[in-house]
Amino acid sequence: MVTHTFPESSQRLTPPAGVTLLTLRGPAVQAVVPLMLLESVRALDLPSADLDTELVHELRNKRFGLSDTVYMQIRRYSDAVKRQQPVAFDEVVALARLVGRRPDADIVFLDAGRRVARAALNTVSYATRRAARSLPGAVGRPLALRQLRLLSHRFLAGTIERQGSTVVLIVAAPVSADAAPNGGGCGLYEAAFRELLLGLTGVDHAMQPVACCSRGDSACQWRTDWRR
């Protein structure tokens, strides 16, 4: 397990307006989650190609995503992904809270969620994904549901429940539950759930939030219609 703490200072930062910090506890997190958070921050902070060199250098000193610290952490998390080493839960919570202070935090969490889902889908063979999308529902849907359960458990520490024509993602220990106002940090999980379903079924499902830790619920939950 990766035991370094990053970023240490984020745990002492004043939370954004409208955010009440929760007592979050959970198991170690797949390293791809903090990696994609930082990849999203870096992508948003990259300057456009037409800026001159002097301005680019100035931006590197001002934008968190272009800092040497972020670059080093991306390399560390990338190595952890290759070695299949999880990252301490508290470290990822601290990182999410730091990201949540950005004015574009909602965008970062949504983008990171999609990136996590795509990385998760890449661990499933192309043949399996194609079969889940193209076979008749009586065969393809159970296959898709099985993969959805496996990926949700492994990468999101979540469980999938089938309730009639709907499926529900339940995350008892979301690392970003208190990261941004109005539950914006949980956009990471909602976007990941949506992207996983898109990759496994070929359908872009609308998500319905039904519970959130930031509102005092015991877990965060999202529901979507399972029909084509």
C-alpha cells in the first residue's frame, strides 16, 4: 500500500462555503482514482498552444495542475497503478478536499469520474464489452450487470443492486462526499457510474441521485433505468 500522505496541508484547510466536513472512513482506494483527479486538474490547467513561452512559464507558477508537486504525484500514482498498490483512504479524501476548493471543482470531479470509468473498462476484454452491448438483452444484460458489479466494487468501492427495471449504485465511503458544496464532489461517482453503463450497454443512462452522505444519509446512491 502507498503510505505517503498527499497533500498533508489540505486536511487543515478551511472548507469552502456551504461545506461541512464529515468523518469519512473507508478502505484503501485504487490508485487510479487520485491519479485521474490530478490528471483532470492538470488537463484543465494546461495553457493553450498559442501562448508564448514567457506566459506559459508564468502560468506554471500559478496553476496548481502545472506545478512540480502535481507532476511528481502523478508519477507516483501512475507507478502505484502499475503495481496495483492502493492508496490510503485519508490521503485521497485530503486530495479531494483540496480539489474541491477550486472554482471549477464540479468539472474536475465529473471529468475524473469519466476517466476512472474508462480506465476500469480497459481492464475488461474488448470481446466481453462488445458481447454485453450487442447480444440480445436476455444474454447481454446479465453479462453487462456482472461486469458492472465487478468494476463498481473494484474501482469505486461500491455495490450494485438490481431493483426491477432499475439498477442502483451504493457507495458507503465516498472519498469526495464533503469535497465541494451541494454534493458536487460526488459527481465523481455519478459520472463514473454513467460512463461504466455507457461502455457496457452502449446506452447513455440518466442518473437520479437518491441519497448522499453530505445530507446525512448512510451512503451515497444513484439510480437509473436498466431498460434499453
